[in-house]
Amino acid sequence: MAALSDLTLRLNQGLELDSAAIASAAAALAEPSDEAGDETKAAFLRALAAKGETPAEIAGFAEAFRDRALDPGVGDQAARAIDVVGTGGDHTGAFNISSLVVLTLACAGVPVMKHGNRGITSKCGSADLLAGLGFKLDAPPEKLRAALRELGYVFFFAPAFHPAFKHIAPARKRLAAEGRRSIFNVLGPLINPGRPAHVLMGVFSEEWTPRLADTLQRLGAAGGLAAHGRIDAARGVDELTSATDTRVRGFGRNRDLDTVWRPEDLGVRRADFADLAGSDLEGNLAIVEALLAGRGPSGLADTVALNAAVALWICGRASTPSEAVPHARELLLGGAVRAKIRATREFFA
């Protein structure tokens, strides 16, 4: 097994890591370490980012940490299920769109396996909002399996399913203090412990959109797409939105998709990006209430419906995304999502 410091030297020479090297690196990163070991890990992650992670390397690390994840025991539903997830890191302050998309899809009968964490680069992450809406993050595995069966969705709280990550946290904190990213900034959306066959992934950077689509292709996803919204020439968002043109790249059965979508082409009106503004947990809960009462920003309602429609299309429930938008909008605004939130609170009461 190659030492992590030797692999760092290899990266500094611009060499790509093969599968054996990735296995060695993942094993070293996942081991407990002292302060010197944490700096060795940080040096490796710096070198990997400086070289530029290839889809093969990202897929290799994703497979290594998928194998280290705790199994929630939902494999019987994985082939029909989808995850709707973003990489984070776009610093736009947008509302947590994916959480309402999850509830909308569950109302449509599509099993959703959501995997995420509390807000790190935002004031309110998916875990924060879904917990605020009644989902119990620390529920035991049998309760989570029952939630998927009875509610149609489940949330896998990342820290509970990836114990190896606690040994990487000190190195990641060092890099964050330096303003640096690492491969772990994009691994989260790729290592859902439920292994759903379909993924709708928002990507923080247009440059990374085809890279992560190619990664999911290598990981064997049945279908899905990676998407990056263009706010303006200098800014983007890790979402498919009604306020942006969106660079999309497919994988699996959608692998031939490689284009830019406009809201008008997908059956929604173009909105102002301000409609998508989020807040802290209390503020986002108020936005949810306003939205479900028909008083929320129309651009946000359209964005949730659009993402749900695209997910329905990915899962084979619609022939085109635009065809599914009216159905998704009715589920969101017609009372079904409000009923799903009520059922969630009762389930975990």
C-alpha cells in the first residue's frame, strides 16, 4: 500500500491516480491520525485539487467511501428511487429548493432517498429544513426504512452514515481556513448510502457539470443529469431554476443530453433570481408556509415544480419535463405537499 506522502509526490508531478493508488489514499484518509497526520492528509488533498480531479479519480474515491458507508437496508427500492441534491458552494443564498422537490416527488409516488447535511456554506441546509418540517434526523434505521415505505421519502443524515468522515474533518477544516476546496466538496452528492439509481444533481460550477455527469456515468447511475444555472457572466447556482439558463449534462439513459435549457422551453415563465432568495431556518419555514398558501414568490414555486418535473421525466414518469410541470405545480400548491408535511410530523411524533 503506497504511503499518502508518496501519492502526494505523484500528484505534484501531475500524474493521475490509478485504482490501487485511490484505494490506498482512501484507506489512509479514513484512518485516525494525529496533528502531523492531519497535515499529511491536507497536503494530499491540496495536491489532488491542484492537479485537477478527473472523473475516474472522483468515481474511485466515491466508490471507496460508498463501501465504507453504513447500509440503511433500502436496496429493494433503489432501482426506482431518486436523489435530488446539490453540491453547495455557490454562495448565492438561494432557498433550499431540493427539500420541497423531495416532498413533491413523494406526493407523486416516486421514492426519494435524500442524502445531505446541515448548512455549511448556507444558513439553512437540506437537513435543517427537513428537520424543521418534522423529519427526525437521528431516527434509527428501521424507522428510516418505514419512512421510505409510508411517506415515500427518506433523509439520510450524512454524519450518521459516514463514520470515516470524522477522521478527515480536521484536514478539511485546514483547507477551508485557507479558502481551498477539496474532492470532499463534491463527494457528498455521490455517496448516498441508499444508492438510488437516479440522480438530479445541481453543480456549483459550469466547468464541473460535465465532470460530475461523467463521474455518475462511471458509477453506473441508471439515469439523471447534472445542472448548473447561469445567473450572469460572473455567477452561477447549483440549481435548475426558472430564473436562469441552465447548463445540463446527462448520464445513464439520459447520457445523450448535453445542452443549455431555458425556462421558456420547459413550460415556465422566466423569473427574477431574487424570487429564489433564502434565509435562515425560521425564515425558510416562513417561505414554505407562504408558498404552500399561494402567497410565495411565483419564481420559487415554478422552480420547485420545474425540478420535480425534470425528476419525474428522469424516472420515466413523463415523456418530457414540460409535460410534467402542471402536475408538479398542482401537487405543490394544491394541498398534497402540505398534507405530506403533516404526515411527516405525525409519523415522527
